[in-house]
Amino acid sequence: RTLERRVADWQALNGSDKEVFFPQRHEPGAQGLSDFTVADSLGVTIAGEPLAHRLYHFRLACSGWEDAKVILRGESFTAISEGLQDALWKLGGVPVEHRTDSLSAAFKTLDRDAQADFTRRYDDLCRHYGMKATRNNPGVAHENGSIEASNGHLKRRIEQELLKRGNRDFPTLDEYRRFVTRICDRHNARRRHLVAAERKTLRELPKRRTTDFVQHSPTVTRNSTMTVDKVLYTVPPRLIGSKLEVHLFDDRLECFLGATLTLVLPRGRPVGDHRTRRIDYRHVIAALKKKPQALRNLIYRDDLFPQSAYARAWQALDAALPPKDACKIMVGLLDLAANHACENALAARLDAILETHGLPDLPELKAEFAPANQQTRHVDVAIPPPDLAGYNDLLRAEARQ
């Protein structure tokens, strides 16, 4: 340490000049800043499953008003467009300038044409709101210091609230998103006087939002699937052969047939350059009941099972029974889960059966989860015959007129 101190002293007396940071005055309404920050260290889980996510963070440089949005797929145009527009409409006005980092994480997986398209879309987004788009120089994070430091403050506030809450598990993603929103709202309330003063200097919002999604136009194959952004999705078989207009958001797909919203799907996440699948067994179970033997060699069979208990049940059935019987029972289990709203309860029951090294008995499970007497109660509606004398009264009234 003595040597380190002497070297530091020598550098201070004889070394080259260091970089100087000049503190900046932020004018009200002049600048809004955006950044993404990785939030995996918070250890949040959704229904027991770890949540890999980022936070999109918007902040006004002057008053410190902020908004944050949970992002599942990393930096992308849909993430920044959706997050920025949500923040501006919640704020109720538009700053003169919108500043970001170089968005290198959003660019690094894109080819040159895709990078140019991203830049065009981002510039169009800022132009729609009348904001001047500015970016930091790559590798110079302190140029965005007003939000870089705030990223850490935001995550520390979330961490403290999680500690007070007592656990980090949320039943749904929407519940976690509301949790983050409440934290931002409390922060803004503490700065309400500064925020109120800055709001007076903001420009007006446009009449409407602009596009905050990427559009695709896949055709549904005869397999009842479509591919969007390297992810294979199942869709209801009635759409086979249809060309859909898909609006790709950060966390979902909105699928339109013509102008009609037909389907909303959770968005899948490809791993690097590898294609992946997002399979919903409920889309194809009716067709699979007609061809249960197709299950055995189905390409996406392992992705078809909604929970690990169903995959374990298939492994046990396939090992112990002839292929025909194993397929028939497994398809029956999936049909039971899909059509009787018992996916979780049935999964727990399957786990219990498999723990004792037993095999699922389909008739017994049907009796337990879908008893025959559990039918919709019929109500007899008695409709009396019309009183024809009333028509005569109408005719007499018409004649008097």
C-alpha cells in the first residue's frame, strides 16, 4: 500500500492530466433520457420460476420524474417504443430532446440492413412526438449520467421494497409490473412540486400513439403452426391456410385476420441464433384426439407438455405400456387438463402418482376431475302462447284513427 500511495502521489505531481467532468444544468422540459438495465440480480420469480428481465427506465433530467417497464426480451425497438410511449402518455407531455445510450445491445445481434431499419424506426418515433433524438458516444456512459446513476437508485428501491414485502415471488408478471409501477409512482409523488413545475414547460402530446410493435405476415401451415422471429407457435386449426397480420410486442403477439383481432399469444424467446418453439397444447388437443398415435414421434412433443409432471407421466407410460396405449392415455390426460380447467390440480395428482412409482389411470382421473354427473344444469323455460286478442285490439285502435 505504501508503494501504491507513492506511485499515486508521483502521478498526481508528474503524470498527465485526467479527464474533467463538467456538471450540467438541466433546463425544465429540455431533456428526457432512456436506458435499459439488467434486473436479474433482484432474484424475482413468477409463480416460482426465475424471471430473466431488464427494466426500461425513462427519466426527466430536470425534475427526476421517472417511469419503468419490465422488459422480457432485452433491448429492441418494440421495447423502447412501447416503454417510451407509455412514459410520455403517463407524463402528459413531451420534452424537447430524447437521449439514449448508443443502443449497442439492441444493435449487436442485427445485420446491417436491420440496424438501418432500427435507426429509421427510432428516428420516426422521435419525429412523431416532435423530439430531437440524441445518442451518447459509444463507451462513454457518463454522457447519460442523469439516468445511469438513477438505474442503480431504482434497483435499490425495488430491492428494499422486496425486502419489506418478505418474498420475491409474484403470482403473475402483471402483478410484478404493478409492483414496479407503484415504486416509481411513490418516487414521483415525493418530487411532485418539481414535476408540476416541469410539466408546464413540456410540449403537447400528439393526437395518438404511433407504432410500438414490429409487423409480420406469416401463413399458418397445415401443421397448425406459424413462425415469427425465429419462434414456432401453434395456433387454432381453424386458421390453417390463413395469412395473419401479427403485431410483435415485447411480451406478446397480437394476431389479426383482416381487421379482426383473432388471437393473442405470449411471445417466445429464441436462444441466440437458434430457433425455438412456443407450443400451446390446447390449440391442437382436439386434432390430436383424432390421431393419438401422432404423439409418439411428434417433432414438438416435449414442448407440448404444459408442466414437468406431464412430461414425467409420458416417460413412465412410454416405458411401461405398448406405444398405442401410452399415446392414448397421454392424449386423454392432456384433453382432461385442457377441457376441464384442471391443469395444475391434475399435474399435482400426477406427481403424487409417479412418486409412488404408479401409472396414471385415465378412467380414475376422469372420475376425479370430470365426473359424469358434473353437467350443466338445464333450466326449462316455459313460454306461454301469445294472446291473439291483443292483435284485435291493435286493429280496432288503428280503425278508430
